Amino acid sequence: MDAQGRGQAGDVDPADQWVFNPNTGSYELRLNPVADDSQSRYGSRRTSAPRQRSTSPGESATTPAEPGAGERPGGRAGDRARARAGERSGERAGDRPGSRSARRAESRLPSQRRGRAADRAGSDGKGTGRGRRKAKRRLSGKQKALRIGGGIVGFALVAGCVSGYVWYQRLNGNINRVDVGENNPAVKNGPVNILVIGTDARSGKGNTGYGDKGSVGHADTTFLFHVSKDRSNATALSIPRDMITDIPKCELRENGRVKKTIRAEEQVRFNTSLGQEERDPGCTWRTVEKLTGVEIDHFMMADFNAVKQLSTAVGGVEVCTAKPIKDPKSHLNLKAGKHTVKGEQALAFVRTRHAVGFGSDLDRIKLQQQFLSSMIRKMKSGDTLTSPSKLLDLSDVATKALTVDDGIGSVKKLMALANDLKRVNVKNITFATVPVVDNPNDPATVVLNKQKAQPLFKMVQQDKSMTGKAKKQAAAKPKAKKAPASKVNVSILNGGGPSGAAATTADYLLNKGAGSAASGGNAPQELEKTRLEFAPSKEGEAARLAVMLKLPASALKKSDSLGKSMALTLGRDFTAPGKPLGAPDKAPSGVEKVNANDKKVCAK
């Protein structure tokens, strides 16, 4: 490419569009070279803070600044030509450093350029040249990569889906979007829940030649990726594809309108929540919400080809096997030990199951968690990002493989989400598998282990960390003297608990000796937390009721408007009468989980 033409519209070298922004400490993409006045790698352009503008939710609040006075387009070659011309002009008799014409010219320069002119003139101001500023040392390729990596790496979702500062115009057209009836902001202040789906669709580029050629594209691999409110930790729940569950009614939408309604199904495999009966990712979204009680913000979906292309783009992913694996089904053939897999071999690794463990989908989930953990470590380390051009290639591959909801349906929104999530440290990311047991009616499937799964779901619902570092907070106990149980008189509403919870709780209290307990059905609106309101004169009765139901003091609230009664509203944190509210501080015993930073994990 002609160096003089790099500033021409439609003929721009992508490498020229990356400039260092001293305000963020990262390299950024400037789509318009003319408007680029950030400091370049040569250290020769003046810096300018980004200009603020009003934005829509999830969009960046900055835009590139306008060109400075006296600056002309033309790319790096033009900068060098102007620099040489300036040096020649300074050698003319009338423009010698310190001359009258030079001082007039200097007075018209911005303050930062006057400083550079003074440097060239020398510290004594007489043009000796001895005070000329030393040229700024150029960054090495790895140094630049580390700075870029610090600004763009979010998470490796679905085998390393990367979002960052990217080649906007091209990549934006790569992304596929599905209208699921939700348009949540890309970034929000609270916890973030992202549904990550790997589909086994056998159509499309790079997806043929793998087993069932007629597959409509089921939810073959599914993670519910939860990021804490303070971005200090994250949990990825793997949902077994062969788990029997209920799929709620869902709607196929197009351009904001309902195109078709898909009927609900009871007690079917989870993976049929996608593809079967034309179900789209919105149906899987509704299924996971019903299963876990967690409200989802966004979804990301990728296919077989994504695993192959992304693993290749990052230079391979390190995995470990405790014994040799030879699986004719997935075509995986590995000796015992550590390996770096990419392309077809990477796909074979995440698909294999017959040669590991008991040959079940649960054993395959362990391989997938190991693969994704290794991918995340590699992407967060910065070693993969050796140059802006390689970053562009990687992002190109990722966006081509990606299907998302409208809330993150552009590169700009994905950039915002990635920059929000990048704060999570790898050592605080936990992969866990939804607890299941064998299905007595069908040995090829599994069913939810509710005793262990419900506490696990509650930890996600209430933003509890699984890294084991959560601090226990002792709840204050009621101070009033407890009245006898026979004095308890309470009305109960269900404001978010399980169906029929109000009636169940009323029966429980009566069996425990309560004087009166009546169910009032559903509350007008749901509550996040259970609340017991009572008149000041009923403090003793409230204290007794708190003991009977194991309510924390934080659930009790005095109210002068209640007269001489008590009103109990069961919130979303309520599971059953007599059981403590809230989520446990650690995952139940026996839940399969692994830390993303554990490099010793090896497939058995």
C-alpha cells in the first residue's frame, strides 16, 4: 500500500488506526485517521482528552477528539514528511532558532509544541541544539500487546469469545442477533448473568462431518455465567444437556413482533430447549430462568466452528489428560500428559466423552470446564496478544462465530460489556456443575438433585461467591422477650416464595402451636426478601414467630399502621417453613466444581 495514501478514505491500513491513549493506558482504534490526535507510538502527536457526549445505556461516553489547529491528515508518512520539512525550514537564515520570525511562529503553536520548540532551540534559548529532547523509546511488540490486552480482554466465553477495541466497521457486520423479547443494557450496576450456549448444529461453514447430520442445533453445551455486583468473582454453572426438565412456552420474534408461539413441554431433555420445534435461544433463556430462578441479562451462542477457529487464533489451548485418550467417536487421540490443542483437535477434546470417566455427558462437562479455564487464563495473561493485527484477526473470528441478543448486538455494546467484566480475577472464577442424579426411568438421562441444586441456585440468586472467601455477617437477634406460641396471630402472603408457600406456612405454624395463622394468597407485588411487619405492641409475638420460622432480625419491621396485628410476606428468599432464609456461604457438599486458575486439573 502507498504510504502516502493511508489517510485516504477507503484505503486505510488497520495497523495505522491503533493509537495509544494516555488517559486510559491502552491502545485504541481510531476509525477516522484525520480525527486522530492521540499520542502515536512515535510520541509526536499532542494528546487530547476524549470529548464527553450523551449516550444510550451500554454505549461508550467518549468520542475521538477533533483535529488540533494546524494539523493535516496523511497518516504516519505525512507526519514524517512534515517533521522533515519543519527541520529544513528551521535551518533557513530567517528562521533560525531564537530569531524574530521563529519566535513569532512559536507563539502561534499550542503550549505543548512550544515546549518541544524550546527543547530544539536548546536550554539557553540561543539555538545551540544541545538541549534537544531525547526521542521517546519505541515500545516493543510485547509491551504494546500488554497495554492493548489490559484494555480489551473480557472473558473467553464459549471457547474464548473475545470482545475489545476492534475493527468496528467490519466486525459489527459479523455479529448475528436474535430478538428474544429482551433489550437489557450491555452494562449495569448490579450482578450480570449471561447464558452461554454451544450448539451442535451441523449446518454452516466448518460444522459438517460430525455425527448426526440432521441435527437442528440443540443446546449441546450450556453455561449460566454469573458475575458478582462488585466484579470481584464469577461463577459458571454447567447445565447437563441430558437433564430432564420442563420447557416453558416461548415466542419466536422478528422485528419486535411475535411471529410464532411454541408450546410448553414437560419432562423432556434440556437440550431440546433449542432447535426442537423451531425453538430459538430465547426458549433456552426462559428454560434456564425457570430452572434456576436467576434472571438472565444476555445470551451468547456459538457453534462447532467457533471452537476450532478461536483455539487456532489464540495459538492453541493447553489441556491435560491423566491417561491416554483414543475416542473413535470424536476422533480424539492423545497420550497421557499435557497437550496444546487447536482446530479439529480442540473440538474433538470438548466433544469427547466415551473414553473418559464413565463415558457420560457429565464427564464431558469436566473436559469443557478444563478447556475454558485454560482459554481464560491464556487470554487474560496477554501472551496471545502479540500485535494489533493479530488482535483484529482474533476478533474477526470471534464475532463471525457469535450470535447474541439485541442488548449486546453490536461491537460497541460488546466492547462495553467486555471492559466491565475484565475486572474479575481468574483466581476468583469458579466452574460448577448443576447437581443431578440418575433417572430411574431412563438410564440415558439424569434428573435434578433438588436437595443440592436449590442451595446452589440460591447462591447465584443472592450473589454469593463460590471461591470460599465470602465473609460471614452475623445477623442481629431480636431483643424483645418472646411471647408464647399460642399468642402468635399472623396473616401470610406469598410474595415470591414457592407456589402455595403461604398455605403451607400457615399449616406449619398451626402444627407448631400458633394461636392463629391464615393464608391470604399472593401478595400484590413480589419481594426480594421475606418481611414480617408487626405493631409495636406485638414485638414479643414477632420475636416468637421469628424463632418458629428461623427468620433473621433483618426480616422484622415495626409498623404503626398495622394496629394490633402481624403480617408476614414471603419473599424470593423463602424456600420452606422452618428453613433458614438466604443462601449458604459455600456450595453444598458433593457439588462438582473447579477453579479457573487451577492448572493441575487433568482429565481422568
